[in-house]
Amino acid sequence: MNVIFPILRRISFLLFITISLPTAGSQQRHSVVTLKSDFAQLYQQLQEAHRDLYVNISKPEYDALYHRFLNDITHPMNDSEARIYFQRFVALGNIAHARIDLPVSDFMAFRESGGRTLPLYPSLRGNRAFVENYYGNEEKIEPGQEIISINDTPVAQWVDKFSQYLSADNQAINNTLLEMYFPYMMWLEAGAPDTFTLTVKTKTGPLTLSIDALDPKQQQASVMQRAAGTDEPAPLREYRMLDGSIGYLRPGPFYNAEEADDNLWDATAFKQLIDDAFTHFQQQQATALLIDLRDNPGGTNSFSDYMIAWFADQPFRFASDFSVKVSQQAIRSNEKRLEQSTDTGDTSHILQRFYDKSDIGDTFSMALPHAEPRQGKQFEKPVFVLINRYSYSNAVSVAAIIQDYGFGTLIGEKTADLATTYGAMEHFTLPETGIEVGFPKALIVRPNGSRVPDGVSPDIRFDFDAARSDDKSVLKKVAEIIRQNLVDTENKP
């Protein structure tokens, strides 16, 4: 795996989720009366707006937890403390799209002021942790080592402690979030010690080491030192030929990441890149195509449908059912979008027409239009898609479409994010504290109709952890799998 990319992926994620958060510094303190009033509002509005608040936890259980949390509000809290406390309650529902964003801005401010943190990003499997990236000075720590304990506390206990802060539908989603949040969570729970005690498994047995906490400049220096002589990070988007015969397309995020501040949903440049890529593959007489969706954050189907249309052989859509719950909270969120919308055929206007003829508390299935295969010349060779546990959101939908409609073959590992999920997140704001709460207004069912909330499993498994090599080597091995698959397909009677 590329040395630089994993930490950039995590740091970029932390920066992304803090954009809308309050800045650290002097914060308003909220009285017990204010906190209890807003906490009551939190639970009441979740019950009204959430598509199915009790899908993973019964109402009697949630009610009991609500009263426990409410009674435990016995002292004033500042903005960050209130946000964390309220999020712990929301997270009990185990739905990723029901959440209050954590005050990561406090952590970023601490780092920017020279604060020293744990220079370690693990890979988590269940309650087990393995060293993925270490940006410190202890040479005995190596990628792939299992971490037994940190500060003499078993890793499984740290995972349990950290998990209370995160909304996640399952352990896999929880773990991918923890991997990205890990130094923040350690700071939240353990503060800022000068050193950490780390016990890892080695070939000769457990090894306990004392590792220094480092500031951002020290960690960056370690990144640069370890990156010397390695490949440059992969471009955001690219297309090229692998070994002269297999087309390779990394479409990147399905939104306008290059000009996000100007127009996040302008697909003009993306569509031009897709057209150029497929034209290039045809000119080079590619025998197959590999679409790389690893570490893809997703986006919107108005981007991805255009790509799929190049090789789809029938009309398609990203969900077989899109079931929406009507609530005042969802209606208000939709009205805010309508104020900026000029297209009466967009999703917000379609939703409003359903809302106008429905009662509060009703659910309705919104008819989703089918996307059509591209008119004119298409790419007609076999298509393969590379996915991993960091393929999120619309990238998971793309994988599900391609698998469920038989448009191609998936290679890699199961996605942590779900193809059938409670999503289409909206927000409401608590009146006293101003805390914004996200909730899922819809149940989105994958194209094949399965209502089981689950990730997308590959048709051909590839163990990225076992590979543990640079990106060129990974793509070389995947290309070999594709060529063998083509041979096997040709030899079938």
C-alpha cells in the first residue's frame, strides 16, 4: 500500500467533517435546564423524523436509555461536551446516517497549536488491531504487527470505549470510522500524554515499547522520510492502459471535488473525462476494463450513471425501492433546497409533491427513474470493478448496480458501507444549543431487492492486507486475475 496515501485519506476525512463544526476556543456553557430541554427535543424529533428509529433497538430499551441519559445531566456543559453527550445517545440506534458530528475541530486546533498525539493509524478487524501506518521514531514497530494493548489496556477495550461515540450500522462500518478517528479518539479518552505504551506481537512473542507522542510537523517529517523512494500518490482521477491490454479507470469522487467551492454538483468536466477515457480504451482496443473504486467517498448518481451508461446493456437505477417517511423535519430541510432550486424536475421538487399529498408520519415509495444505456457506441468488453472496505456511499451503489444487473465482475473485499441502508440524510437543529442532528428519512433498497442491510461482496476476493505492497504491485496482481478470468471464460463450454 502506498505510504503517503493512508494517512492523507484519514487527515482529509477529518478535515472534511470539521468544515461545518464550530471552531474551538471559548465556548458557551449550557445550563442543566437548557441541556435537558434540548435532550428531550432530541429524542422527540428523532422519533418523529427517523425512518425507523427502533429497527436495531426496541422502543422500551431506547426509552429506558433516554431516561438514564436525561437523569445523568447534572451539571452544565460547553458546546463540545453537549455535542459529545448527545451523540452518544444518538449512536445507540446503530444507524450511520443518524448522527451528530463530533467536535473534531477541538482536536484539530490542539494539533495546529503544536499538540502532540499518538502517531499511529491501525487497521481494525473485529476487536483486533494491526499496525497499518506508524509515523513515529520507534524502528521496532512494523506494518502488520498485531497490537495487543495500548497503555496496558487491551485493544478490544479501547474499541469498545471509542465505539460509544460513533453511529454505525455494524462492526465493519464502526471499524473503518475508528481507523480514521483513532488519534482523535485516543486524545478524547486518554488526553495528551508525552508517551504511550504499546504492546505488539512479534515472531518471538509480545514486545512492549514506549513511543513518543508527536506534533504534526514531527509526524509529517516521518511521513516524508518513509515515503522516500516510493510511488507518488495516485491522481484523484485517471485513465490509462495496464500492460497495454486492460483499460484502467479511476473515476474519483462522484462529485466535482476539483471545484467544490464553486459548484459541487457540476458534472461537466467529469463527463468529459469519462468520454475521453472510454474513447481511449476503444482506440487502444482494450480487451477488458478495470474501474477502481477503492477508497472512493461516493457522491451522486448524476455522475456515476453517466459512467455506467457506457457499458450498461439495459436500463438501470441505484435502488429498487426508495421509501421515505414524511415529517416536518424532512419537509423543512427540503424547503431550504427548494429555495435554491430552479429545476422543477429535480428530486427536491418531486419530494415536495409527495409531501403535499401525504400526512405527517406516512411513508411513501418514491418512483426512481431508470438511467438508460448510452446512445451510440458503447464499451462492449468485460468490465471489472475493484472495491475495498473504504468504498463508501454512492461508490457502493455503483458496485451494487454493476453486480445486480450483471454489468461486470467485482474484485476486492466486502464494502463496510451498505447497499441497502437507512439514508438520504436530512437535519434538524435543537432550539437552545443549536446542535444540528442528522437523521435518515428513507430506506434505500439495493437494485436486486434485498432488504438485508449489508455491504457489497466481491465476486472475486482479493486480500489487500495479505498483498501489503505498493499500488503498482496490487494492480499488477489484479490484472493477472482479470486475464485469467478472461481465459477461463473463453474456455467454458
